Amino acid sequence: MVSPQPRQIVRTVLHEALESRLGGEVVVKSAAVSGRIFVVERKVAWAVITEPATPNFAALLVEQRLVSREDLEQVMTECRKSGGNFCEMLVSWGLVARERVRELLRGHLAGQLETLLATPDAQALFVPQTRAYSSQLTFGLEELVSPVSQHPTPHAQQERAVMPNVKQSLEESLKIDGAFAACLVDAKSGMSLGAIGGGPAFNVEAAAAGNTEVVRAKLKTMNALGLKDKIEDILITLGEQYHVIRPLASRDGLFLYVALHRANANLAMARFKLADIEKGLAL
């Protein structure tokens, strides 16, 4: 039997980021690997794997004997003081030629990306954010990954087609009377796979992570009690708000989360509409 192709979430989300006019950051998390990919003006500016054993770019420069540890420390100190770009400062100080920096940086980023793209169980989230980047040392995706990895696979293209459905479902959730925030959450990682609403006074991403613990605790309790059942929904009643958590019957490990103003909400109708929205959510 041929095993199914792993879901290419990172690849799909990275293409979304590269198509965005704003740019921003792709956050990648899995049980084995975590990392970040920074996108500026539709190009990759930086990629980093946050595991302690992963060699960084500075260590590569020392290994290649292009800079001494003393020079490296001075450059880093100046970057922290002035906010300058590390690679550009290496060039402006005459420590490494621009073309050599670009060649080494391209190879380093290519290795980081290949690792993140090859992690089949990873979850990824694109956080749009306009940022100033004081360097022209950025790369098109075609410069960093092989042609096979560069383009979305048919499976990844299918996942991209699903994204509008997630957005539409969250928009429908926000139409429920009293609703002011909604998100789709991965209960294993605590990562929001899509969010809408909230604002400065209500961080939807933080709510997603916090309510993941609620779902985990309830599942653990059910297991301890020997209950062979599934959670239909979880209701949290606050003084001024209702928070409704609804695990997806069609996809184990994901749940919809909606926050409502209690004064404007009809709880029975909200639960009914959320169940209806779940039925139309294709993943």
C-alpha cells in the first residue's frame, strides 16, 4: 500500500507569505522542529531553526575562518547598539566581501528552509507585518530551494484551496449574535490556524493557546474516568462573556473557539449556529 503524502502546511503558508504585499513572519512548530521564516517585499530575508544544536550563521563564518570571534563579537555589539543589519555591517566593516556574504547566506538559508519544509507534522502560521529591513541581501524562493520544493505539490495546492473555506467559516462565526472573536485552533500545538476579530483588549492568539489547555485537561479527565465519549462543546461562562469551544468531529485535534458578549448573545442559538458552521468547514 502506498502511504499518503504528508501534509505540506509549511510550504503552503510560506507561499501565502510570499504573495502578501505586507510581508511578515511564518512561525513553524512541530514536536521535533520549531523555526521562523521572515519575508520582506515578497522575498525571504531570514530563516532560523530555534533548536539549540542548530548551527547559526555567525558560527558558519567563524568555521570558514572569514572572521575571528573577536570581530564577530564587536559586530554583534554594534548591531545591538545601532539596530544595524548583521550581514550589511560585515560588508561595511570590510570583514567579508558582499558576494561572499551573499553566497554563504544563501546556502545557510537554503539549509534552514529545506529542514522546515521537510517536516511533515509541522504546523505553520503566517503573521503579516510590515517591517523595515536595512539590507538588500534577500532571496527569491527559487534561489533557496530545489524546483521540486519550490512549487506547491498538488496536495499543497488543495490545502491552499481549503484556506478560503476556513476564512469563510470564521467570518460566519463572527456573525453569531454577540460574537467578537473566533479562531480555529490545533489542540496539539496550541497554534491558531486562522483567527478573526478580537483587538487590543482581546488577544485571539493568546486565547487560542490558553483554551488548548482547557481541551487537554478535559480529555485527560475523561480518560481518567474511563469515559468513551467525545466532547461536543465546552462552555465557559464569565461575568460579561461566553467562550464556546467546539472540537471538530471531522478532524481530530482541531477545535473552533468563539468568544461572545454575554449581553448580546443567545447561547442556545450560538451553539446551534456553531454546530452548523462546523458541518460546512472542509479540511
